[in-house]
Amino acid sequence: MASELELDLVEISPNANPPVCKILEYKKFLYEQKKRDKALKSKATKVTIKEIRFGPQTDEHDYDFKKKHAEKFLKDGAKLKAFVFFKGRSIVFKEQGQILLLRLAQDLEELGKVEQLPKLEGKRMTMFISPKKK
């Protein structure tokens, strides 16, 4: 039947019982499939992660400056990775780093929710904040 119509016999679902086939133009079928895949890919959400780095004894002005950037990132829809980096012997100020990150989470409460509470990994204490849905 396909050769009479000068078209191709295309197997649509090989796993079905019996396998499903259609008589159509194969090039057109491939084109529409690519088009469909591209449309699905464009609708997929791309998650970007922005990082903000603090020291354990970050000054008030520096904290406010970085907090403004964090607010901007969350408003733009990016996830935020805030971390405190401990250099040398500053690891003794673990509590200060944790307090700093929790304070940041509290200040950004209306813009995002904490995905992961502060956790110490080696010489850095990390916390993730994801933006709230609009």
C-alpha cells in the first residue's frame, strides 16, 4: 500500500503488540519529530545557581552589599548557594559562619526558601536557597 502511494511505511511504536505502523512521508515525520522535541526543550526550565561567598567575620556593609545581590539573584529566578569560606585557623569561628548564613536566610525569607540548612563540608559551610514561585 505504501509503495502504491509513493510514501514510506514508518514504525511508530515497535514495543506495542502488534507493532504500530503508519504510511507517511518519512522526511516529514522526522522534521515534525525534531520540531516537537525542540518545543519541549525550550519549555524545560533551566536552573541557574549563583554563588555568594562570605568570610566568617564579614563586616556589616559587606553583608548588606552581598545581600542585595542575593535578592537580585532570587528575583531573577536563580538558586542561591551561599557559603562561608574558612581560611587557615578561622575554622574556630564555625558558629559565626553558621549565624551569618542563618541571618541571610532570615533576611531573604520573603524571596526564597531554604533548601539546605548550613552544612560544613571541609573548609566551607554551605547553604542553598531556592526562589519562591510567583
